[in-house]
Amino acid sequence: MGFPTKVERPILSFFKEFQARAERESGRKLKAVRTDNGGKYRGKFEEYYKAQGIQIEYTIPKTPKLNGLVERMNKTMMERVRSTLSHAKLPKSYWADAMYTTVYLINKSASMPLKGDVPQRVWTGKDISYQHFRV
């Protein structure tokens, strides 16, 4: 499993799929989107957000330090992926699989911002199982 080298669809179509899945899984409507005010998410995105009643929250472009929580999580994920690949002695071609596994495990782990609850349980409202985990 890997990522395609060329994006064949507009980014907006991926966002629409994400929105539909998120709303279906959570049973809630998407209320707001935060963007860095860069050109990538302007134009058609803004038209779509307004049509859907989604509030747009802009941050200052090229200021990742203002997105502290997100930037720390990105760093954590990258460190875990590198560690996983190194420990398993796998080539970089397995990067996407290692990232998928890392995010999966984070979503099944206790989280301090959720007061020790598990993101997947909070998202779905269902108990989760760890029976399928293997070393």
C-alpha cells in the first residue's frame, strides 16, 4: 500500500469524502474548518464551505508555531514512523504503512486532552477492543 505519485483528483473531492465519512461516523455535522489562509484552500473551497454552512477560521500563513498542537502531533507521528521503520529494519518504501499503523495506534491510545479517554471511543461512542494487537 502506498500513496500515488500524482494527484489525479482535485483536493476538494478528497475533502468532501472526508466530510461525508466524518459526519456519518460521528453523527454530527461539520461546523468549522481551520486553514492557514494559503491559496490551496481558497476559491472553490470557500464557496463549498459557505454552501454547507461551514465556518472558516483563518490563521496567519506560514506560521506553524501558531498551530502548536497540530505541529507537535505531526512531529510525534513522524518520530514514531521513523522509529518503527528503523526498529523493523524496513526500507522507506513502507513509510505509508508505518504512518497508517502509527495513526491507528494513536487513535487506540489514552489521550491527555481527553482526560485519559481513547480518541476512537470518543469519536464513535463505542467500546474498543485490543484483542487483535500483536507484537
